[in-house]
Amino acid sequence: FYAVVPSLALAAVTPLIMMISFRDDLEHRYAVNTIVSVIMALCLTFVDILEGLGRLGRYPIVPALDHVVLLSVYIFLPIGVMIDGKPYFLGMAVSLIYFCYRVWMVTLHSRHILGDLSTYVLYLFILNLMMMYFKHIRLFLGRQWILRRYQLVYESITFEIVLKREKVLLDSVMPRRMSHFLQEDVMNRIEEGSEDIPRRSFRNRKLYIEPHPEVTILMADMVNYTYLTTTLKAHELVEILHELFVDFDLAALKNQTMRIKFLGDAYICVAGIPKCTPAHANSCVNQALDMITITKDIGSRRRLDMNLRVGVHTGEVLAGIIGHTKWQFDIWSRDVDITNRLEASGRPGMVHISGSTMMMLDDEYVVERGTEAARVDKRLQTMNTYLISRRRRDVAEPSENEGEELSPADSLRFSCDDVYEEVRNKTLLEMAKEGSTIPDAVKWARFSKVKKKLHEINVYDAQVGANFISFRSWRKEWAFLNQPDLLMKYSMVVVAIAGVVVLNMDVIDTAEDSSDILMLGYLLPVLLLSLLCIVKKLWQQKHLLTPMSQPNFVLFRWLLKGSDLIEQSLLVRTPVAILSLTLLYFIVSHRVINCNIPELELAIIDADLNNEKVEFKCFLPWCVTYSVVVVATLLFVIRGIPSIVKLCACVAIVGTHLITIHAYHGFAFERSETTKLGLKADLAHTWYLIAHFIGLLIWELDVMYNMKAMFLARELYLEKQMQTQASTRSIKIIMANILPSHVSEVFKQRHLKDQLYSENFSKVAVMFAIIDGFPSESAGLRLLHEFICFFDDLLAKYQNEFKVEKIKVMGWTYMACCGLDVEHYTDFAVSIPVASTDFEESSRFRESSERIVRFASSASGEGLPVNDSVGNDAVMVMTQFAVDLLRIMLQVQVPKENTSCLKIGISHGPVMAGVVGLSKPYYDIWGHTVNMASRMASTGLLDEIQVTQKTAKVLRSFNVRCDYRGETIVKGVGEVPTYLVALDKNLNFQKH
């Protein structure tokens, strides 16, 4: 009755009690789990000792489940996951109950009261210590899982936000389909960056151009702009342009037009891209009228004379991007040139349209005849032009964005969310829902009705075998096993303490012939190995472990290396662990093996005949069994050795002890105490070991599941991290190709704070290079793309102290400058892998120029002395870049019907720069210097470099000859003297 009925009753009630803690609707889960755990632990304890209590101590019955109950308290019951002292108090309470029961039994039946009680106290102590360590391993793994899970969720959310922002950034600059092609090209170039990239010729350079047969083009130019650039400060001009262009963009959103780009004070947009709409002509005219109204309102509010000339024309265009860097979506065609001429010949405050646009409009506008300037223009005199002043009924049509229109300031704030706060909040919100992804919960989800995170369960099932012990792939299994064991040092400390306890349990034994010195010899190597494992930790408590902080003593350096090797290498720590546990087992089995079996058996028989208590002369059977349990448990204390090795070693230890029980010393173990009346004592020892082995096996499977799930989570995290890094790098590349490198980082910070970016430079060299003689058709655009790509490739050679920065491409005009990057730095993350060009000789040409020209801040020359050496060097570098462009034009093989012609103009002086727009950031430079460089190019000669008088003086200070050309009329300035840089037949500078 005492052996069967209570056990069956408890087995029946246990699932019902435990199901309480599994309910999802518990209000006081912490308290309920504590109560459930206490009830279960006490029930197991009292059922285990009930038979001895029920027999009133008449028979010597030892506990059968003390080790299982303690394992349950610290590991299997819900209280085991609590981080306060409740598990320890419950474990101590259970141990105290067992100790009191054992005192009662030993007092009644043992002749070795002190020895039995001392060994049992030591056994309960080390058992609690190892179970506490198991609990801390579980806590460590749980926290490690949460940390890695957080990292994975963080990287996933970051990856999603990065991709989203990259998409928004690209879509704001160009049509979605075009941006998709560009993203692919960026990623491919990143992947090819580590390999030898084949040279790109005319045949394999990518050109992203799409034809649009029917669109309406709008070009607007600010009247009196030259006066504004010369009278306003940099930040004032940037604020005006920013406010102007943001309002233009909002109007474009309402009128369903797409802004193409800014050209200084010019604004270009198109209706009918990317999706053609029947009313594209009306959209552009409405956009033009809104822009004129916006400009007048801003001018009136700021008390400035501001107005617009606008040209609108309907025709066909080729749209796309060209070049390697500083991508800008642009349009090309003869109709674009017609629109430009309509704008130039228009009237301020009115919209100058062509006849093709007029045919597509309805009768909603006030129209009059075109300007006289259009009738005398060579391209426009063959068509009718018209001027639109206003709508007949000045009522804005309702749009899908009505009621949601944002002011410029609101639009800035709308686009300036703190990405870091967004990622953090989303990560915390997602982690709050991650309970089902904790490995224990995922295992439970396999059997629950609610299937959460099935993807991760399927991933785990596909990677790990059904036994949870090994991966299906041996490569993955080896990578898992070869991870560092950060807990190895602590595990070996537990092994050392257990070794001391086992030795004391053996010393307390009642043997007459002791071999304490020999067993101490077994323990000493274990203590030394444990000390070696913690050397690194001890050193790190007071020193940073770096190559420069190694100990001076050579032996101690070797000890540090050995300690680190045990922690890091599977092939080292596995032999260390097995050797240590083998030595401990030798301590346990030494007395048993060396015992005089005939003498022991005669003593037992004599005690039975005289009806006396048995006196074991060599060893105490249950003391040996307890010691074997301790050694077997230590195998699972060490986490850094393979599970299969643990299981094999545990089977070997338990199997060897079972052979000892049943074959070698069966007579002694048969005469020891039993756990249940009617159960032979040797079978009681066997069941005691097997029950503990089953508990350890369940624990090992649980830990392996957690560790392998964390390993897979770490792989997912690393994969997400690589994707995030690649995507982040592509964003940096895209940002670097929208804004100059020295601007992008500052702009990002100000972008988050809704601050506009503007800067003022005292001396910058500005260059305009106009490619002349090619038609704006597909064949001509292919050549333009090749030229621009070669020009962009040349930029890589000018990334040193005086960096040449590409500003933009305007049709067939290439604009660059030198001297913007005052505090120079190189961001290698935004370095785009590019193909090597067919002009490797350019470096040789540049070297030849440098041999002729020696950089110097002071040199004799004509005119006034020049004091700004930095600005002077920027002028020289910009001129060398211009010469290299001429060399490229000579080297390029073009079709015979086309001729390569390049007109270059350079000027230097103060410029104003800034970023206009936030949703569509645009960096540009303004000022008299920019206007002069543009005029030097437009009025220059083919294959020549024309410079201003001021720039010529600087070049002469570098011993570069500049020939006086004459007076040239410059719009807004009048006649100015101009100079041509003297070059010989090999395009080398001629000495002054």
C-alpha cells in the first residue's frame, strides 16, 4: 500500500496540478507558479519517504527520489525559472526534510551514524550546488537567447526601415522602375568590388534610358536671379530657394507632375512620366501658373523683386540616368531644347507655350499671341507660340490630396522622424510579442492549438535531427561544437569543489585500510586543471587582456594561453574535462576495487548470523552510489563538450558501477539498505542511478534544444546583419551620389533636426565642360553616357587633398568644382567599385603635367599677387582635371559622322552652396563665380580652356601660360577680358 497507491495517486494528480501553471489567463502567474512548485516538490518528497514513515522506522529504507526532486525544483518545476531566492529556499527545505528523515533512519539502523550522516550531508550539499549551477546555466542561456533574439529583431527591423528609406529616397529622385534598375546596379557593383572587374567598353556599360513619346515639359527660370546671388547671403539664398522649391514640389504633387531637377534658379518638371495621363498638358500649365503665384507671394513676403519666366511644350523625350556617379534623373530630346527656348523668349509672369501644347488644352485659360523674341528665334519661328496669363475661372480643382496639404515647415518635420527612436520602439514592441519564440515555448507550440512562429519551427526542424542532439549537416554541427565555451572556467570550479566533496565522502568512510595519499594524488591534477581554466578570468579582473598588457613572467603568459585555449578549442577542453572526471571516478572506485572481497563477505555473513547490524569494512555502498551520481552529474555541468561524448561517458560510468553492483560486489550491495520494501537492494541502487540518468538526459535534450536554437538565431542575426550592412552601404553610395561626401554627414544630422544646410566658400574653382556636336537622340545619348562615365572614372584620380567634386550634368554640360572639401576625409564606405577605363594613360599624362607644374603658394607672375594658397592649388587641380577631359575626348573612338568637341570654362572665387529640399535633397552652388564659369564655357572655343583674368593670374603663378583672347560679353556683367590656357600638341601645359 505505502509503495504503490501514493505513487499512482501522485502520478494521476501531477498533470492536473501542472496544467494550472500552463494557463494563459492567470492573473497572478508568479504566485501561482510558486505554489504549484512547492506543492509538487513536497508531494514528491513525502511520497518518497512515506513508506519509511508508515513503517515507523522498523525497516532501513533510504530515499529513492532525493536527487530527482532536487533536479525538479531547480530545473523542471516553474519555480526554477524565477531569479529570486525561492528556488534555493525550496531546495534547502526539501534537503532538510530528507536529512531529518535520514537522521531518523540512521539512528535506528546504522552502526556508522556519523559516517552515514556526514556523507549524506556532503551529498545533499554538492547535489544542491550542481543543481544551482544548472539553474544558472539555464538563466545564462535564457538571457543569451533574449539578447540574440533582440539583436535579430533589431537587425530585421533596421533592415526593413533601411530598405524602406532607400526606396523612398530613390523614388523621390527618379521613377520607381528606374530606381529598381539603379538598386540592382549598385548591389552588383558592391558584390563585384572584391573581384577583378572586367573593363567596360562601349558595349557593356549600362545605360538606363526610356522613351516617352507624349509628355509635356515645363521649364521655369527666375527673373533677376543674378542680382539675388550677388546681394543675398548664402543662408538667405538657400532659404529662399528651399522654400520656393518645396512649394513647387507640393504644387507638382497636386497637379500630378514630376520634378526632374533644379538648375541653379531653374525648375524643370514633366507631366506624363512615369505614367501617361490624358491631361498632361493641362497639368503642366496649371503647375506653371501655380509656380508664378508662389514666386510672387514669396517675393512679396520677403520684399524682393522675384518673378518667373516659364516655357511649356508637348513632345517626346528620352528619360533616364547617365554616368557612374552623382546620378540625376534627366530628360533629353529636341523638344526639351524647344522648351528651353520658349522659356528664354517668354515674358515674366506668364506661361509661354507652343502650338502643340495649345492643341491639347481646353478653353480654361486666358491666351494671347506669343512674344516677338519667339518669332525671330531660328527654332521657334516655324511654329506658333502663345502666352497664358491666368485661368478663366481661377478655382483650383479638387485633388486627392485636398485637406491634407502640408506647409513647407510641416513637410520638413514629416520627413524627419528619428530613425533610431523608431527602430528602438518597434524592437521593444516586437520583443513583447516574442514569448512564443523562446525555445521552451516553441516546443510547447508544437502541441498547442495556437501555432506561432511556424516558420522558425520549420527552420529548426529542417536543420536539427529529431533527437535535438545533432544538426543534419556535419559542417553546421562542427561549427556549433567548435564555439567557445565561456562557462568552462566556472564549470571546472564546480568540478574542483565536487572533487573535494567526493574525496571527503571517501575519507569519512569506515575503511580500516585507507589510501588517502593516493586519492589525493588523483584529486591534485583536477585542482590544477581547474586553476588553469580560471587563470584568464583572474588576470582579467585587474588587467585588460591585450597584446600590450601580457604578463612579464613567461610561465604566466603560457598559463594565460593555455587557459584561453581550453575556453576556445573543443579539441583541448574535451580531453581536459574527460581526464578530470575520470580521475574523480578513480577516487570513487578506488576503495571498491581494492576491497578484500572474502573478508567483506565473511563480515556480512557473521553479522547476519548474529542478527547484528552490518559493518562494511571497505566502503559504504550508498556512499559509493552517491559519489557515482555526483561524477555522472558533473558530465552535464560542463557544457562545452559534445553531447554524444557526455552520453557515452555517462553510460560508461553508470554501466561500470552497475557491473560492480551486480557482478563484482553484488553480495555487499545486496546487504545494503533498499528504497522500497520487497525491492532488492542491488536493484534499488540500479534504479537510483537509472532514474537520475533519465533526468539528466531530459535536461541535456532541453539544453541542446536551447543552444542549437540560439545558434540558428545567431546565424540568422549574422545574415540579417550582412544584409543590413550591404543595404546601408548602398544607401551611403546613393546619398554620396546625391550630395557631396563632405555634405552628406552634416546634412543627415541637420535633416533630423529640420535644419537647412548652407555654406559659404571664399575660393572655389568651378568648371563647366560643354560637349558639342551630338544630337539629343538615342545614339547621341549613348555617346553622352560614355563620355560622362569616362569623366566620372577620372574623378577617382582626384580624391586626394584637393578633391574634384562633380556637381551635376545639365544636358550635354558637365559641371565640377574643386575646393569644397575644406576638412578633407575619405569615406571608404561610399567608394563605388567602377570598371577600369580604357584610358589608363591618363595617370601618365597627369604625371607629365605635374613634372612641368610645381605646386607653390608663392610664385612670380603678372598682375596682383595671390595670397590664398589653398584656393590657388584648387584652381591648378581643376585646370589639370580639365586637361584630362580634353585627353579623354581625343582618345575616345566615336562614329565618323560625329566629331568630339569640348568647350571648357573655368572661374574661381567665392561661391554659395546648400541643400535645397528634404524629401528630394538637391545640392547646388550659386554665385558670380558659377555664372562666370558658365559663360566662359558657353563663349569658349572648341577644345580650349577659357578662363577669367583672375584665374589666369593664378595659373601664371604656377608657371602656366595663359594667352589673352580679348573682351567677351557676359550676361549681367558686360565685357570682361578672357584668357585661353596654352597647351602644346600633347596637351601639356606651356610654361609662362
